[in-house]
Amino acid sequence: MDIIKSKVEYLCKESSHSAKYVEIDGRRVPFGTRNMRIQLEEPSDKFDLVCQAEAWAISLTKGKGKGNQVRVTYVNDTIIMKVFWCDRFDGPTQAGLRCAVEAFSSACPGRVSDNHTCVYEIKTRRFSSDTVRKAVEVKTEVAVTVRGKARVSAGVTHTNEREVVNAYTVDSRSYIVIPAGYRFCSFSKASSSKDDLAATGFKWTCNLPTFVQTTMITGRCTDLKLCESRSPCSSADSQPSGNGKRSAEAQPVTMLLALFLIVSSNLANLL
């Protein structure tokens, strides 16, 4: 999250007899520049400004704490400096980029020809490759209800490679159904757009994740190239609501309940 600390304006007239730039902490800012970003090597509350061979030591934040990025506009003989605290600097560097973030889950045990399915609970508000890999099977009565909604209680009807998997809702929780012998791969499409307030000047917008079932242990969910950033679709990113499948994440309560039922069933069989 980027937090503005202060905004400072200085008059610095450009003349034909001098260099057409100013220096901020030793870095040149050409005349005509808009929103040039300067990352400070160390968080600071002051910096040096040089204009027309004159130097000033300028307070960055005037008692509002240290900043780690200065955004500079130098037009109309005026330098406008906005000082920010940025949590991260690894956003996109241009608009119009498109890529995907992917992750595989655990597989539904059994052979592809087996006539049974596995039900997984899925998280509905964020995408994370780590949480997809930690998804667990739901084996309670909820699974029976989900299979009924998916219309696979009497047999498996969706056993196509790379088929997009639908999500089903029960009591405000979301689930997917995977046939035996398959695993699901989840991917989220990301695109970049301009954002003057972002640390890089651009931001990622991530679609809600899509699930694809596959028999592959590794591989790709989509033909889109992978994003260079490991996970631009973090929980802090704004994600469009509405269409699209959503990310898988194990629910702790469900995991404990399922484990309790399994252990109880095993103990009953031993007694």
C-alpha cells in the first residue's frame, strides 16, 4: 500500500544557459518530466535538491515519518515532489501486459475409469498458488449435497481433459467436484493498466481464478505466458466481481471436521 507523506513545491526556472534538468539526491530529472519515480536507497525524511547550481537540503515529510519514494514533476519552471511510503516496488512497468498465475492442487485418488469423485472446498475472495496446493478433500455430508448439485451422484459425467470445472455453493461456501484420476489446476488472468498512485505507475488487475481439470502432474493450465512476478494477484489486489471461477484454499474448520470424522470412523471399525 502506498501512503503519501507530503507534497513539496519549489520554483526552479530553467534557462538556456544551464542544463535542462535538476538533481534530486544525485539523480537527474529533465525539464518536462511528469511523475518520475525515485526510489531512495534508505528510507529518509530529507533529500538534496540541486537547481541552477544551487543546492537545498529539503525536509521530505515534515515530521510525518520517513519515505522511500519521491515522485517528481518538473514543468512550468516548478518542481513538484510527492513523497510516498511504498510497501513494494515489484508491480508492472507498463500498461497492456497480460499473463497468468497458475497452481496445481492435490489429485483425486483412483483411476480415470473409476466411477467416483472428490469434492474440494474453495476460497472465494483471493488467489494464491500456495493455498491452492493446500486444498483438501471434503468428505462430510456437504460433499453429498455438492455432488447432487453437480449431478454426479449417480456417476461421473465430466471426464474430459482440460475441462473447465464449475463451482457450486452450499451455505455460502463454494466447492468443486473432480473425477477420480484427475487433479485440478487453477489459473488467474492478470492485466496491467496505468495507475498514477502505484509504486511503478502501473498496477495489476486480476480476474477471479478459473479451474481446469487435468490428468497431468505438471504442466500448464492456460496458453497465456506466466507472470514474471510469482503472485501479482495478492489478497490486497482489487479483483473484479461477477464472472469467473475462484481460488481454492483449504478451510481450517472443514479440515478439522473431516479429520475428526475420518478418525472416528476408523476407531469405530476397530471396536
